[in-house]
Amino acid sequence: MKKIVSFVFFFSLLGTYEALAQGVGIGGTPDGSAMLDVQSTNKGLLVPRMTQAQRTAIASPANGLLVYQTDVAGEIGFWYRDGAIWRQLSPGWLLTGNAGTVDGTNFLGTTDNVPLNFRVNNQRAGRIASNGPTFLGYQAGNSNTATTNTGVGYQTLFSNTTGNNNTANGMQALRSNTTGSNNIANGVQALFFNTTGSNNVAIGRRAGYGATGVNFNQCTFVGANSYPTTARTNVTMLGYGITNAQCTGNNQVLLGNTAITQIRAQVNSITTYSDKRFKFNVQDDVKGLDFIMKLKPVTYQQNPEILHQIWGTPDSLVSKIDHSEIKEKRFIGFLAQDVEQAAKESGFEFPGIDAPRNEKEVYSLRYVDFIMPMVKAIQEQQKTIETQQKAIETQQREIKDLRAKNEVLESKLSEVEKMKAEIEQIKAELLGQKTQTKR
């Protein structure tokens, strides 16, 4: 009897599924690639439904096992076995936006300690790690292997490999950096060409832009379009459009471009270190009055655009600097060539003048260095005055002595005159007596 029932049951299923060598089809012929093909236009497939406790109690779950969990907020839904762990199937973030999200519950990211990466056109476009670099922008950190960099913007730190502790914000900031470390670049193409230089700060569009093969170290650039095109160390540029030619060497601070007419501050002097303990080869060889007397103070006006012609500054940059005010202003000072001539004539190696080393450089003066020759000149004049004063005092004493002697002589002359008068009187008396006797 059991055999007859089984036979009837088997053939009753033939109207609902077909068993083929390739697989089983329910509701139609199975696809050749499927072992089980369920087909319907008004019904679905229902997988086992269970609680979290029931799911986790399944003994030796097979890889790929699928169930639907019915309890625990945030965990209701489909779960599948992936190796040694259960994973929840999430509907994901929709490309057209999401609704019904819960703050603090729903998020875009990872639940394990694995960096979150973004791509555009299959290129790196973002990376967030819990203990590593952070990048946001197309091809930002494209070659980065270092662990402590931050780049925000298109191609920021694009070429960086092992350079560490760099921060770049702005399109192509620190784009060429490879191994340079401890750099900060904020602005479009800031520190663009720097590759191996370290400990630099650049703020502003093309601040510290540089040139191919040029690296900076310990430099600070604050201001758009302010940068040298020669490798420099410990240089500071503060202001817009400070040109390459204004920086003639390392260890320089440059304040403002060629349109600046004043540098103003609450204090009226710069404090410098002057402790004799760190000074050596000290010599008393400053020229004074001879040098000062040969100087020619003048008043003048100036046209900084001629400076830029000498420096070879691109017209595109010069045209962005307004020199109209400085051309109208009248200045007082020296002509560097005159100072150079005065120093030569007085045999003085005056350190306050920088002569050009090539046709692209110009003369420059440090006016504070004129103070020392002026002090020397005053000292020399004072010695002359003191010598003259001593001579005058000596002459005054001599005159006083002469006056005293003159007074004595005058007193004696007065006595002589009195004596003469007395003698004349005596003569007159004697003459009178003689006349009376003759009578």
C-alpha cells in the first residue's frame, strides 16, 4: 500500500516541477545553470524564520546557509553564514536617497578596523582609516604608503609614497611630494613641486609653488603666488606675490611685495640677540667720520616695475600688483652705488650693502648698519672736541695768567706814573726855589 501511495505522490508532482539531469525546476523548466529554479508570478520563496537565539544555536552551519531573523532591533532580516561568522544582508544605501534612517544606528562605513575607501572612475577618491592616512578627493594620496598623512582636494599628495606627517588642503597641494615629511600646504597648488623637502608651511594659492626639481626645507610661505624657484632653507615669505628674485639666499625673511610703502607695528624697533658670549672674531675696524662724510643723502621716487624687468618677473604677475601709490611717494635715503663708492674711498668693507652677483640681481642696503659708522663718527668728533676743549682750556688759563700779569704790570705802571708825577712836582718845586734865590 505504501508503495502505491508514493508512486501516486511522485506523479502528482510532475505537474508542478520537472526533474532534469541539470537540476530541479519548480513551476517551470530549470535554467541550465541552476540546481533549483523556482518560478512564479504571484508567489515567493520563503526561507526558514527564527529568533537570534535559534540562529546562533544551529549546529555546524554550512557556509552560505541563509535564514531570516525575526527579533532584536537592528538585526531583523536575512542572515547568511560566511565562513566562521554570520553576516546580515543589508538593503544598502540607495542611489536615489534613503529615508527612515536612525541617527546613531544607520551609517555608511565599516564595523571592523578596516579603512573605508572611495573610488571615482576606479581611481582613489577617498580613504578613512582609524590609525592611518585620511584622504578625500580624486586621486588624493594616489601612491601613498605612509601612515600619517592627511589630504583633502583633487590630487593632494598625489605622488607621496613614504613621506609622513604631511597635511595638504586644496587642489594639487603637495602634489609632487614623495618622501618629504612634516609639511603643511593649504591652498591650490601650494608646495606643488616640493618632492623631498620637509618642515615647510605654505598658505595661499601657489604659496611655495616652486619649480621642477626644487625643494624647500624649514620654509614658510604665507600669501598667494609667493615662492622662490631655487632650492631654499629657512626662508620666510609673508605677503602676496613676493617674487623669486627678492629672495637671494637661505635664512632670509621677506615682508611684502614691491608695492608696499610702509611696514607698521606698535613697537618701533626689532630686538636682536647681542650677547657677546656667542660673538667671535670681534674687531674694532668700523670706519666713522671719513665714511660718513662721503655719503650723499638724497630724496627720490621709485618705479618697482623696473625692478621686475631686471628680475625677469613674468608680466602676468607684475600686472596683478598695483604700484600706483608707491610711484607717487617720495622717499629719503641713499643710492647704493654711492654708498659702495664711499666705502671703497674710505677703505671700509661696509657690511650693510649687498652688491648684485649677476645681471638678475639688484643692489640692496641695510639702513640699520649705518648706525655703527655714525656712532663711530660721533665718537671721533667727540675726541676732536675734547682735544680742542683741552686746548681752549689751556689757552684760557694762559690768558687768565696773562691778564693777572697785566694787572700787576698795570698796577706797577700806575705806581710809576705816580712816581713820575711826584718827581715832576719836586722838579717844579726845586725850580721855583732856585728862581727865588737868584732874585
